[in-house]
Amino acid sequence: EVVLDEAGLRPLSSAEGEGRGKGEDDGAKPGDQAEEKAGPTEPFPYDVNPDDHCETPPEAYRDVDPLLSDLCRRLGKSKSELRIYDPYYCDGSVRRHLADIGYGDVHNER
């Protein structure tokens, strides 16, 4: 399992992974075509700056695919077995974009 955070890509510690079941997801399947959105579809229970809620485009995930693929090779896992935790939730596109390139075990929730 890996975490993508402000420090970059790093292994998920056992404490961070506690309470998460293997394969836990929101039901998104690779290839699901969801409409792209400019920002969150549900209001936040606090004031937000719209510039803080921008979604990363699909091209960026394709750009990091070689790095993640190499990580999979080094860990002896397939793309679908690699567990990725992304703590920066906006509207959930990170799960869709990573699923589109084969990474189906992504934890990204509000």
C-alpha cells in the first residue's frame, strides 16, 4: 500500500491502514465514465476557497503510471493489487482516473 501526500509517494504505515478492509471501495469500476466536474458537487459544511478544490486531470495520472507500474514490479503486485491512499478528496475523480489506467484499489474519501 502507498500513500500519495504532500511529501510524495511513500509506503502506507500499518497505523494508517488500520480499519480499512482489503478491496474496500465506493463501487467505482475501471472504465466507468463519469462526467468531469470543475469542483465538488456537494457543498462543504464550512467556507471553502474554490481554488482549493480543483481536480487533477487524467493526463497527470497517465504521467505517473510508469512510476506506479515500477513500484508494482518492485513489490511483486499487479496494478489491481496495489492499494493507493490519496487523502485529498474533492469530487472523487482520483479514483476514476486511477481505475481507468488499472489501479482499482484506491482509498479517497471526504
